[in-house]
Amino acid sequence: MEKIVLLTWIMVLTTPVYSKLYSKTVPYEPVQLKKRNLHFYIHDIFSGSNPTAVPITQSKLFAFGELVAIDDPLTEGPEITSKTIGNARGISLSMFSRNPILENPREIALVGGRGQFRHASGFITVNTQYFNTTNGDAVLEFNVEVVHP
């Protein structure tokens, strides 16, 4: 019985497999990478009648695990009246780092993205321009250096 099992395993492991499910191996062709530097201010507004950030979940452990839906305006300057250049709606870059809001400056790693920022990497230097400890409103300056295909 052991010989039959051993012979079966040898046949399975040494028999070539031909199937349309396997892809053809092609040589790797490197992509030309682009480097972009972005500078903007993000206005995170939790208070008032028209907030741009709304908590979805609440956390009692120093906001750890809190989930917030955002539609924050991005502006050229720190004032809310300066030229709006877009909105942060979930943002298309993936960030991964500690973000101690009162530490200036702080660096946040970029570890990916979507759309034109797919496979992106880089870092963001963040400065807190304004932070209201009572209601959570904040204005953050972002200096982004991103490398992407």
C-alpha cells in the first residue's frame, strides 16, 4: 500500500500540467516613475451647521479606531476663504503612520493609492495650523512628496 501511495505522489509531482488557466511568463518591463510635490491646506470642520467631517463611530480610547466620513475643502492658503483647489473625500492616497496632531512638523508615510496614484510611495509632512480642542476643528498644512507610475 505504501508503494502505491509513493508511486502516486511521484506521478503527481512529476507530471507536467498543461492548462489555459496558467499565464504565459513575460519579461518585466519597468515603468517610468513620476515624482510630484503637492502643497495644500485641509480644513477639518466638525462643528457648526455645515460640518465637513462627521464621526461614524465613537471611541472612548483617545479616538483610536474612530471612523470619520469627510468632505474637507482643500485650499491654497490656511484661510477658509482662500482659493479652493479640491475636496478630500476619503483621499486617493493610503497613509500609514502615527499622527500626533499637536506635534509640528510630523511625517506620515504614503504606502499606496488608487487611480493615477496606484503603487504610489512617498511621505507627507503635516503642520497643524489651527486646532480647537473643544470641538475638534482643525486646519492642517500638507506638503506631499509622492512617487508613482
